[in-house]
Amino acid sequence: MKSSNFTIATLKENPADADIASHQLLIRGGFIRKLATGLYNWLPMGQRVLNKVTRIVREEMDNSGAQEVLMPVVQPADLWRESGRWDKYDAGDLLKFTDRHDREFCFGPTHEEIITDIARNELKSHKQLPVNFYQIQTKFRDEIRPRFGLLRAREFLMKDAYSFHIEESCLQRTYDLMHDTYCRILDRLGLDYRPVLADTGAIGGNASMEFQVLAESGEDVIAFSTESDYAANIELAESLPPVKASFELLTMEEVATPDRKTIVDVAAFLQVEPTRTVKTLIVEGDDDDLVALILRGDHQLNPLKAEKITGVKSPLVMASDKAIKKATGANPGSLGPVNLPMRVIADRDAAALVNFICGANRDDYHFTNVNWDRDVPVFDTCDLRNVVEGDPSPDGKGQLKFRRGIEVGHIFQLHDVYSSKMNATVLNEEGKAVTMIMGCYGLGVTRLIAAIVEQHHDDKGIIWPLAIAPFQVTVIPINAHKSPQVQEVSEAIYTGLRAAGVEVLLDDREGVRPGAKFADAELMGIPHRLVVGDRGLENNHVEWVVRQSGKSVDLPLEEVVTRITQESA
Amino acid sequence: MKSSNFTIATLKENPADADIASHQLLIRGGFIRKLATGLYNWLPMGQRVLNKVTRIVREEMDNSGAQEVLMPVVQPADLWRESGRWDKYDAGDLLKFTDRHDREFCFGPTHEEIITDIARNELKSHKQLPVNFYQIQTKFRDEIRPRFGLLRAREFLMKDAYSFHIEESCLQRTYDLMHDTYCRILDRLGLDYRPVLADTGAIGGNASMEFQVLAESGEDVIAFSTESDYAANIELAESLPPVKASFELLTMEEVATPDRKTIVDVAAFLQVEPTRTVKTLIVEGDDDDLVALILRGDHQLNPLKAEKITGVKSPLVMASDKAIKKATGANPGSLGPVNLPMRVIADRDAAALVNFICGANRDDYHFTNVNWDRDVPVFDTCDLRNVVEGDPSPDGKGQLKFRRGIEVGHIFQLHDVYSSKMNATVLNEEGKAVTMIMGCYGLGVTRLIAAIVEQHHDDKGIIWPLAIAPFQVTVIPINAHKSPQVQEVSEAIYTGLRAAGVEVLLDDREGVRPGAKFADAELMGIPHRLVVGDRGLENNHVEWVVRQSGKSVDLPLEEVVTRITQESA
């Protein structure tokens, strides 16, 4: 391709609203453009990358034996009502609309309902199982706050797959196969990633695993073991019950703590560590009641863990100050589990404390030397908190450390969450109708591209892995308009490389200085750059610069095509 | 692929709501399934065809030098307001909705606004022109009456391209190039089609041409010349002015025509041919006035021709009976151009009549021997009618005959319809900002597949052209469960063909009789069928049946792979 026939749309400045490298560089490199909040155009340079990523995903899915299908973007409300998600799906993210005949539809954020409808209609017998259907299709999630460019866009391209089975073991095999397929895809894309245990979220089901690309800009925090291959999203990572130390129980006392409302203030005032205090969070229960969640002062509540507790409203809703005052007589800041007129649930670490400090349920007063059982006779104990670095790994091996990650894929064992509600059955070997069980497997195609850039860039721009670079090589002639020789050699290299199957961009833009072309080549992340100039040609040389290493080599003219073809394979 | 791992979803019965062959056979053959009105799922068998058609379209577009992009399905209202189409686009077809922040969007039925926005932002200089951007993207048109399966679906896949230029001659070259590219695509898809002159419709612009696939089920009527390559949609085909015969002008008389209101009734009552009469149609003008359109009694009004006349409201609106009565004193059925208190526009053929009959603008009366100029001194003459078979061809060569067609593609010279409204300029060679001019080029990808089936089927099912068949070959073992030899030979052929790069479906479904497998192979339209049975193997033969011709040949076993590989290329 010659840049005289190919639109290069690089920009000198970072867009004002772009905070992270992938967002900045994909726009500055001319790969994407913002159309509206969370909506992006793919420009020709970006579309080449997108096509390559799509091809790799399709190849590996086909190799896994999955069957490609295509389901409409527009989905009828009826099926979502059958599954129970029409009014429940991630509050507000589901974009609903009515057609000209006032029938209700949504713009699909995911396709469980549609594929389950297909499965119950087309699959009749156990002989047709297992199947794994996939598609590469546009999705829309009306995110309340789209951000980070492609990482949290509203419209995006996704590969989603759905498998159907009778036996658990068969589901497990496909789930494992998808795990391996995702690893192959991410390996081919040159990504450093970890499969981690994860929460199942709005999709539902039981087992689930996220594929997290490691990157400082990631929105997720992953907890790794220092001594095993345990890895989990901290949303999910379990905090193990600590060993309860045995201390003499001291006498509980009420002390005045005027104007001290935060853990830090109270601990400082009473001259103890925050680890000796507890905090009391009041949330709404399932039956218009209130529930108190007790955590050690230095720990953070994990809402996903809390909302899974029977009796606690899901999603989690914090009680209002007014409701708290009415129930306890005190304001937040002076609350505690002693004589609290509601159900009390203590995190395992809070429950292991002795002689601890908590609010007295009386404004500006706290209790010291509080002890469970003696002072709080009735309470439940649960895992309620986020793990912290240094916690023991839940598998018993080593300690937890944290890394940030970008979730690019997510695989689930849905079991019968959808198939039972939608009555998706087949006849088993005995001729009896049995409900199928399902797996589902998502991979964010456009998000992958942002994740690749997060891992593959430097201060000059993107550094595409060869397999997905828009072009493998760019040829930059120096002053071609003055030198017929430069022009001729550049054209010959261009033609030779193309004949050898290399994707090459000849940067023949008029009126753009060589320095600007070099900078563009670096910004756009083309793996190999060949610079053709009179000075080099005097010595029969072309300059070859490798984007990754920045290394420059003078290649003898006669070797250029062969060598660069090898390097581009 | 083995059918034990590939979902075959053939049906015995035609769906109740499917009237035409492509709709029936694509559903019965298990290629698509209706999700809701005008929305279709693509099942694995159909997706294979869709991927092949998409690949051919992409290859030819790339070969033409067009640059692939991808624009969001969801489009902001602002851009549609800029172009003036937000409230104007094909009444009701534009699906509008608001997001969670109450911002207005539509589900893109076409992408002129978005691409023009991209062009005005990214293209700065004449040096970047010409460019031709294309995408293969999902569209949605909220058709009031979706029908004929994929032919008039609401959600569909389309290839749309948009070119930008400064010079008319440059636009013409790209337009011609797209014409040739479309011909190559349709040739590769094995279609019998005609490029025909067409109206520009809601898209706007001047020159335009449709690519019509000839099929009885087509919704369009195409007028061809018997003696030249003239072809046009009858919406557009011009009716030439006839030679006005010279006759003696007779005296106009008013005659009573009690209760005769239609042309047929009046002509019969007065014992003349309808060709001697005119009909008078009253439509609304641009300025709340009325306009009379006069056609020969046997001719039909062409609304597209009428609404293009200055002063006539567009789209065309027939006047109400009440407005007609008020303006003329008469009811429809007794109207005529004599003394009519409004502007009169006569079709060329009506204007060539002498001594004709028309309503007297007095209920139950007509005039005979009416003559233009003498009896109707002021009137305009225009081409107002649909051409009819036997009309002279507008290019002066031969006569018109009609065929029906399916519009699969449409190319337009938009000129500056969008670019001037949206202020899309570049700097020309003198450094002056000039408005770009545009072409646009649509090709209905999913519609193409239906058109192919309309042309390639028989009473047994689809007959896919090799280039887009889901599989080129199906191998059907007879009683493989009883014959290890049949199973072994079938597997060997399957493996051999796959190794040779042939796409082959081994129909190893359990519990399905050979006859049903043969019928499915015919219904699904697989070009080659190989039947492996003990009887044939006794003579070292495999039966080879060609779907197109139905011919059956006994192939010696050792020749099977080589021969069928050749036939599948």
C-alpha cells in the first residue's frame, strides 16, 4: 500500500479526554476516532489491526470445533422476560427501545437468551450434543460512565460462545477447551496475561474464570500467590479465617470520643492501632430490615461477598443516615455491634479480635475492651472483606500479592441458569426430556486491541506484535522527489516485498518531512522501517530500523527483500 | 467437518410465512432462522455461506483500492440533524432511541453522515484525494412491512462505500471502478444481473445505477431495450415524446356520462378506446396549492417523475376529495383540464392527443373532441408516466420489454448533497478550501445470498455455486454402522479431500436414513455428493452425484480424491 492511496491520520497532540496509553496512542496513531461518548470509528489503519485480531480469534475458535453463527444485534424483549433479565440486567446498561409498531427490543449486550432460544428449537437429541456456537458480533452496553477509549466503550466487538451439554463432565471438557483456546489466542496476540478465578456477575452460573492482561492501567486488581499458581480477582479472592489469639478478656468500658467519627481519628485519640478497632456498616436486608456488617478497622468491605449472604439485599444498598439514626439512635461514626437492634454479621478477621474498640451506638462515645460472645452474644461470621497484600493465599501456599489487570475474556459454567428458565431440553439416551446445561465464553475483540497497546508501547508510540501489525514494514524514501534513484529503489523494494507476501506501506506522502515520517512510523508501531536515501545508496545500503529494539542496521541492497521477508514471517 | 460435530438444521415443511423460494429454502435448509419480524439468526450452515460472500466482497473492494473502515451501528442524532435527515429519512424507517442520559441516537440504516464527519476531520488536502472508504456492517431499517425473508429484513449486513473527490471526472472514475467491481463480485457469485439506471431516492444526489439480479420474485421492474444495452428501473425509465398526429380538430361537446366515473366505464359508454381519453389526477403543490396531472387513460402515473417537478410537493401527496370538490366544483371521476382553476401538467403522451375525451369538471359530464391549445391554452408538458412494454427505448434503439429484478447493489454520484451541508472541505492546489464531492456505493451482503438462492434452486432445494457453497462435497456412508469397510472408505475419502483443501461434510448422523441424508444434501445445495456403500465398493466404486445436473457417475475408488478435488476448485 502506498500512503498516497492510504489514509494516514496521525495526530501530534494527545486528545484531551484520553488518560491512558492505549486510548491516547490509538487515536494519535490514526487507528480510531471518537464519534460520540463510548462510540468509536475504526479508521483504515485500525481496521487492518481489527481484521487481523478477528481472524486469529476465528481461526482458533474454528480449530476448537466451535461452530460460527450470527445473531441479530436487535433482540426482542420477550426472550429477556423469559430469562428474567429484562428488568434486572446491570441497572441501566441495557439499551431498550420500541420499534415503529411499539414492540419492545434491546440492543444486545450479550446473547444468552437468543442462543438458548436457538438451542431449544434446533437441538432435539443428546446425539446433537455437545455443541459450542460462537459469533463475532457488535454489542452495546449503555455504560453510565464510558472511559478509557476501547477499554470501556459502549459499542464494541465481542466474540461470544455458548456451549450445550447434558453431563457436567462434558461441560467441564468444553470449558477447559475454551480455557486452552483463549490461552492460544492471547499467546498469538503476544499478551502477558493470567487466567484468574472470578465472580460470575450479571451473567450468572457457578464456575468462572477471567483472562486478565497485566497492565498498570487495568481496572481490576488480581491477587496472586507468591508460591503457587493461585490467581483470582480480588472481588472473589477469599480471606482465610485467622487464628484467634487467646488473651485475657478485659472489662468493657464506655469512653467519650468527642467529634471522632472515623476509624483513624478514634484510633489516634485512644492511642491504638486501627487493627484493634472495628467499623460497623449498615446495609439493607431482603425484608425491609437492616443488617450490620462488622469489619476490622483497617479492612475494606467487599460488596460482592456481602450481597451473596442470604438476607442481604443484592445488589448491596447502604442504609440511609436517617434509617440508621432511627434504628440505633446514633449517627454513623458512633456505631458498634453491642446491643445493636438488628442482625450482626462479622467478617472473619473482625470476629477474631479480642478487647476491641467499637462505637457505642451513642453519638461521641465508643466502647473499649469489647469481646464477642460476652458483649455481643448473637452474630454470624462470614468472609466480608477484600483481601490485602500479605494475606495468606486461599490455597494455603504462600501469601497474596497484587497486580492490576484488564479483563479481556471471561468463561463461565452457566449450568442451567438460562436453560431451565427457558425450558431448553433434549431427549437423552432413554428418550426422556432433560434440561441442557450451558457454558458461555466471552472475549472482547476491540478491548483486546487496547490491551495489546497497553502492553506494547513506549514513549514514541505503539509497538505492534508482528502478527497483528497493520503493516509489517514501512519503506520511507528520503527526498524521492529530488532523487530518481531513491524513488526507483524504494519502488523496487516495495514491489519485491509485496511479491513475497509482506504487507508493506510505502510512505510516499508529498510535503511531509522524513523526520515526521519516522515519527509517524514509530507512533503507528510498524515493526520494521526501511529508510532509502542517497547517502546509503552510495554505499549500496538501506537503513533498517527495528521498532521494538530501536536498533538500526545498514542492509546491503541485494539482501533487503530476502532478509525483511524472513523478519516479517 | 462431520455432521456429528456440526449442526444440521433442515426442516421438512416450509415455514408458514415464507412465500418465495429463497425465504423457504434458506429456512428449510437450516441456513437461517427467524428471531422476530425481519430479524434472522444465521445458523452454522448459513454462516459459512455468509463468510464466503463477505470474503469475496472484501477481496474485490480491497483490489479496487478502497480502504476498509468500521463505523458504529449507533449514530448520534446531531450529525443527522446537520445533514437535514433526522426528521426526513424514509418516514419511520429510522429507528430512533435515547440513551440513559437522554441523548438522541439512531440505529444506522446507512452511514453518509458519519463518513462525511470522518472525511471533514481527517482529510485536509487535495493530496489525500481521492479516497474510497468502505465497511461491512450491520444496518437496521425499521421497515413498516418486513417480508420475503432476507430480501426485506430489518437488520441486515451491508457493504457500504463512500468516495471523496474534488473533480467530477475523478468521481466518475471511482463510480466506474465501483461499477466494474460490483460486476466482478456478482460474476464471482454466479449471478445473472443487470446494472440499470435508477432513481436516487432517500440518499440523494444525481447519477445512480442499481444492480438488479433477474428473478421473478423481484420487487422491482426493469425496462430493457430489445436492441441495445439500455436498462432502467421503470421508476426512472423515460417515456419519449410521441409524434403528434395531425387530424382535423373537431368541435368540443359536453356529453352526459351518468354514473361513469372510471376511464374504462367512460370509454365503453362513449364507444372509444381508453387511449382516446385522459385522466386527471390532482396533487398537492409546494405552496398549499393544487396541481393537475393529466395522463392518457391507459397510462399509469409515475410518482417519482411527478414529485421531481418544481412546484409539486415531494414526496407526492394526492389531494383530498374535499379539496378537489372545493377547487373544481366536481368530484374525482368527472375532472378534466378544460377551464381547470389550477396549474395543468400533461404527460407527453396525453399532450399528443387530438380530439380527446376528458371530464367536464361537472359531475356526470365529459367533454369530447377536446384539443390542447384551443381548449386548454395554458399547460406544461412533462414525462409523467410509467413506461409500458412496447414503448420505444429512450436511447432510440428498439423497444422496451420488462423483467423483474432484485436490487442487490446501488451506486450513486452524491455530488455535494452531504458535503456542502456538513461543510466537508479540503484545500485545493491553490490552498483554497473547496467542498469535496462524494460517491456512495451500497451492496446488500445478506440480500445477495437470498438473490443467489432465487436464481439457483430447483424443487429439491438450493444449488449453491461452488464459490459460496457451505461445503463443496458431502460424503454419505450407507449403513456405516454395519459395514466397517464403508466406514473406513468414507473416512479415508473425507481425510483425503480435507488434506487437499476441499471443504467436505461427512454425514455421519446416527439414526438418519440414507434417503433423508440424500434429500438434505439436495436441500442444502452441496455441489458434489459422494455415496459410499457396500454395493459400489464390491466394484471398487463410489457414486458421485452432481447437484446442478443431477448426473450420477460411478467413480473408481482410487480416482475419487483427485477428481473431486479438481471439481471443487
